[in-house]
Amino acid sequence: MPTREVKESRRLTGPNVFWEHAGAVLDIALSPTEGVSALRTWEDCARGLLDAVGWSDQGLTHRVYPGGVSLAISAPLDALYAATELNEAAWEETERRLDGGEPSDRDTATTVAALCKTIAEESNPALIALQEADGALLWKTLVGSTHDDDYGGPRSTPTTDDDRLYVTNTEGDVVSLEAATGKEVWRVSMVEQYESYLMKAMGSYDWRYVESPLVDGNKVIVTPGHIRAMIVAFDKKTGAEIWKTQGGRIGPIGADGAAYSSVVVTEIAGIRQYVQLVGRGVMGVEADTGKMLWSYNRVANDIANIPTSLVTGNYVFSSSGYGTGAALLEISKNENFDENSEEDQNEWLAEEVYFLEGNTMQNHHGGLILHEGHVFTGTGHNKGFPLAVKMETGEIAWGPIRNDGMDSAAITYADGRIYFRYQNGLMILVEANPKEYIEHGSFPIPGSSKPSWSHPVIANGKLLLKEQGTLFSYDVTAP
């Protein structure tokens, strides 16, 4: 009988000698007489298992070396232990067939069930750290439990501050970790401690927590969304509560609870403030005390308020989708405010400079960029038509533009360019030009299948794109 031996089974945590993908590899000592048949059989077995566990978009490759062969599969970055088990199972089935055994549907079903269980366990929301140079995995820490919905996975971008990381998981836990090791330092459940809840679409469902915590000085700022704790500040070192915002009854439009936006910080009339879009609209609170200063209701919708607001000087620009629109607010102290007056007065004013109806401008999700006095965005509900708006007046500078991208677009800015990442996986580079729309190129993200919604990130000359379980890095430095 031919001699075969598994020499090593290991994860591929980043680019490697086989390809640029993460995955798993088996090194097999194999006699030359059955090399071709072994490869063909393994490819059939491995492809069958990949398809069965929902990894049809993953690939296979191999390298022959003297005395053996390396068999590699690609896999999602957050399921590499499951990938090694799948590759090992494929080889076990390969050996069985080479030795004359027949394929068994029952055995295959048992194997697939076990692999799916491992994938689900390993795919629990986790924070990972990768080597910037080559994408190699440094550490991985589970920060939440698995959940089953149409989209799956975590939705929050971690916040870094010195030697700490801060993240919100999909269940509403705020977690602090050591940046060097991934060790958890503290955790607060907004649901348990503050009865946190999200605005309910159609009054019944939500898309889980997505907020990225804001770190400002010694504070971490997040949004439970409860009327008695709309926004909360924690001590960033210990997780102890510093203050919480009471109130938040902004108006009749929208829905109660937190939304899908993140807090931004600004200073107006000498007062440092945190600005947040919640279920009932946009609001500002005093940074030192959490006292609610002002609010604005008209920009809310009753399904999902998502874009993070823009702040500059005394102005706040906010938008939401589902046909709503966008507004520019001027925030100021009320010069006529008398704290001893018996009349109902506001110490702070949020005055509407203009309101753009949804058929003129609305950002569903994907974000807003302020550059040279203009707001650049993708407009339209579930659309990402590029648009430039003069922030001061609301005048449309150009757009909306129909390009090759489909559905919503997530955007980011660097070096005079705006990177549009479309739901169908197409990246388009657009000049941040307030006078005209100029496109500088495009490319498809490999393996895009489900809605391609993760925001593009640019750091140190690299464009980072997370596509489901794969992270791509592209050099975008000027030639």
C-alpha cells in the first residue's frame, strides 16, 4: 500500500507562499505514484466541504515538493481553526477513497455538522490584531456571543487610545482591552446597567449595536439610549461611571432609544460638547456634566438613524435616510435666557439654517465627509450616488452622479480623494473637488457576495478593506 503521512497541519494567518489569502494548509508526505489521483480526490473532497459549510467563495491550491505536497484552502480570517479541521477532514476522506472506500453521505453529513458547529463557535464576535506589514494574526479576543441574523458578525469599529482599545459588541457591552495583548480590562453591559435599547424599526426589530466609543480625555462616551441614561461617560481606565445624561425627549418624529451613530466632540461658545444622533434626532450634551443642552427632531426617521454628524465651529450637519433628508444647525447660547424666569426657556438654541428634503439629499448609511466647506456623500435611500453640497448654504455643487457602483456606499477621505465602497463590492476613487465630479478609477473587491458595507480605512499609505471574513490591504501611496 502506498505510504502517506500528514507531516503538518497549520493555519495561514496572512499572505503566504501560496497566495494572499488566509486559510489552512496540510503538508503531506506522498509517493509519486499516486500524486495526481490524490490531488484530484482532495480537490473534490475539499470543494464539497467548502460548499457544504457555506464557503463556496473560498479557493484551493497546492504546491508539490520532493516527497510530498502542500494542500491549501482559503478561509475567513475569523475561522482559521475551523479551516484546519475542514482541510484535515477533506484529506481523511481523500485517503479513504484512495484506499477503495465509497463516498458516504451519512459520514459527510456528520462531518459538515461538526464543522458548522466549530465555525459558529469560532465566529463569535472577536477583536483581532494583525501585523500591519503582512496581516499575520497577533491575537484574537472574543468580545461577544454569536448571533444569527441576515448580516452576522460585529458592527463596531474599535477605538484606540494609548495602550488601550475600546469596542461595543452587538449585545451592547462596552469592552476595554490591552492593545498589546488583547486582554480584557473591564466591561460594562449597557443593557443590564442602564436598560439600554435601540430604536425599533417598524416598532419591532433592530440591527444590534454598532457604535464606536468616543475617547475624550479621561472619559469613554457611549449611548445607551434610555431616557434616564441617553449618553454615559465612563472612566477610561476603570469603567466606572462619571456621569449620565437624563432626558432626551427630543420630539415626536423618530423612535425612542439609541440609534446607529457615534458621538463626536466639539466646542461651542467656550463649552465642550458631545453631539450624537439618537432615535429621536440629534442632540448635544455638556462634556463635563452630561447635561443635555440642545436637540433637534426633524432629521430623525422611525426606522434607523445612522450617519455620524459633522461638526465645525458652531454648526452641526446631520442626515438620515428612509426619505428623511439633511439639516444644517447653528448652535448658540440663548442671549435672552433668564434662569429665574417662569417661562419655558432654553439656555441653548439649535436653529435650523436649512433643511434638504430627502429627494435632494439623504444619506442612508456610509457617512459624510467635510472638505473645503463642502459635504461629500452618497445620497439616496439604499443608494450611494456621489453628491457634493456647499455646507454653508445647502446649495448642490454637483451630483447626484450615477456611476458603476450599486446600492449604498461607505466612504472615507485621504489626500484629496474620496474612496467610495459600494454594496456590490466595487471601489471607486473620486476627486474631492467641490466644482465637478472627477473619477480616478475603480476595481472590484475580490470575493464580494453579501452586502459589502464595511467602511474603508486608510492608514500609513494602505487602503484596508474587510470583505466578510477576509481583510485586503492595498498600497495607495502616490507613485
